Amino acid sequence: MIMTTPTLAIHDFLLDIFFRRGADSDVGSGWGIDGLFMFIWWVSVFFFVLLMGLMGWWCWKYRRVPGKAAEPSASHNTALEITWTVIPTLILVVIFFWGYDGYLRAQMPEGSAEQVDLTAFKWGWGMTYDTGWGADETVTLGSRDDIPVFYMPEDTPVLLKMSSQDVIHSFWVPDFRTKLDVMPNRFTPYSFRAAALDEADERVKTMDVQIADSVRENVRYRDHWIFCAEYCGDLHSEMAAVMRVVSKDDYEWWKSQPRYGAGTNPVEVGEKVYIASGCATCHSVDGSAGTGPTWFEVYNRPVPFADGSELSQAEIDADPLAWDNYIRESILNPSAKIHEGYANQMPSYDGRLSDVELRGLIAYIRSLSGLDVDTENIPGFEALDEQAAESDAANAEG
Ligand SMILES: [Cu+2]
């Protein structure tokens, strides 16, 4: 015991420095990464001390002494050669199988996983849940106040279907120890099971979560940073997001809440969709250039198309819904008409946005041209009030 206690203290101290101790268990399926890392570390320490010690000792022992003849140097020693080949090989075999076992477990998605779409872009992350919504909460990190928060269920297999909108990015959750490239032209799967929230874990905190009109009190959560490990240019290093692990019940609640309360103004709905569905990554609302055209003061203005045709002022004057329809078509079938000077890069949102959300987007874009939005006359928003009333009733019951 006298021998092992100080050694363990050093071990724990190192775990603290290297990993913020205990975090290996953040992926509940346990990939054994910390253990393997520490094994390699201690093997390296052992051999470093052994070899440097021997070297130092022999340097001293066989130093040149006046009047003493030099030792003859052996050219070959079979027993020695075999020993220092076999022992390191055995150690490498252990490291290989240990690592391969963890690698396989990290690669294999568990059955019936919760699937979430993850998109990487210059310079940020977006997630789209099966409800069509993404993050609707942000936190501040350094100079950026738009770091999205992604909710995830504890102790549940999750499969992230990852793709990039532009260059190669690398999805990295330091607490989970693994990273995986995110490509522009194919999906890569990242699967994990976040560990259950443990009362004893000092990173587990509690807060009230509010979505539109509903508040859920005392939601327990643990945050993990998400970063991009593709440090090849510009701002990959600033791509951050938060993975917020909550209980399964809280996760289901979070996902199922209507994002707008009773009587929400359509412009607000549109603004929320603009952020939550990731339009903001390509479209500005202040006139500045982006991957897509800005939405600032564009409503009811003529639009030139790449094929030489246009949405003309005459058409707009003749049909008060011309721009509304153009927006609708641009969202559901973006390649139908390509705005001149832009690439056909917008993903289709067909099936991902509800009618209320489409109408909200139209109202929002309209409002950015300083036009009044007459809520009363936008059909579909009565339904929103009903939906909110229903969810209030459901919340009151549950
Ligand atoms: Cu990146």
C-alpha cells in the first residue's frame, strides 16, 4: 500500500491535467481511450527512465579513466537482440488490440439510434432534429455570441448524420476523445451514447428551460464543447457549439415544444426559423454579402436569374403574390430559379418546414423591406394559436 498510494495520486493528477478526470466515461459505451492513453504514457515513462538511467549510469561507469584500457565492445548478442525485439512487439500487440477494440466500439452504431442531421459550414455547426428544428439557444464564447446549443438525450444511442456545406471540417468533442471528418459530398456517421447524468458529477447543473410559452423547471444538464479540428484555414478554430446532455424526458419535451407561443407574430416566427433552420448561415438580413443573396430590402424588387430570364417589375406589379410565390419556390425547390451571380448551393427545405413556418419566413423577408405585415390576413396563423393552446393543455395535464 505504501508503494501504490503515491503512484495512484500521480496517476489521478495526470488524468486531471490530460483529461479533466472522469470524462472518459462521458461516452457511456466506454471506448477505453483514457485507459489506453495512460497505459501508453506509463509504458513510455517506464522505458524513458530505464533507458536514460542505464545510459547515464553506463556513461559514468565506462568513462575514460587515465591508465585504464577501454572495454572491448561486443558486436552481437543474440539473447539481447531477441529480448528487445520480443518485449516491445508484445507491448505493441497489447496496444493494438486495446485500441482496435475501442475503435470498433466507437464505430459501430447501436441499434435504433436517435438520428440527428449535423451540418458543418464556414464557420459553424447546425443540427436538424427529426422535428425539422435545430438549436434555438446560443451561448457566448470569446468574441462570438452565436454559439449554438444542441440538446442530446442521456444514455441513449445517437447517430449524427454529418455533412458539410463547403469544405472538409472535423467534428470533435474533446470530452468524447474522438473526432471525425465531415465531408462536402457524402454523409459520415458519428455515433455515441452520452453517459447518464450523475448526481456526483460536478459538471451536472440545473436550470429552467423556456421555449416560447412553456417553461420546464429544474432541468438537469451537462455541457460538452464541440469544436472543429480541421485547422487548415481561416476560422475552423472558431467553430464551436455546445452539446447539452439532458434526461430522456427533458429531451423529448424540448424537441416536442412548439417554438412559438399563442398569438406569435408571423415575423417573429420567420425570424426564429431563419436562425433555427440555418438560413442565417448563407443569408444576411443587413445587406451584407453571403453564400446566398441578402434578404435586406429585396422584397418586391425584380430578380435577375442565371439563365437570363427575370422576375420582372411588371410581373410583380401585376401579381401581389409574385414575390411570396418566388420565396416559397426558392425554399422548396431552390434549383428551379437561380439568382444571377450565385451558385445553386441552397439545400431544399421541402418537408422540413411547416406551412406556418413558410408563411412566417415570407412575412419576415417582407418586414425586412419595411413593409407592414398584416397578421390577421395571413392564413395559417389561427392554426398556430390552436396548436399552442393544445400544447398548453397537454403541459397542464402532464
Ligand atoms: Cu471547420
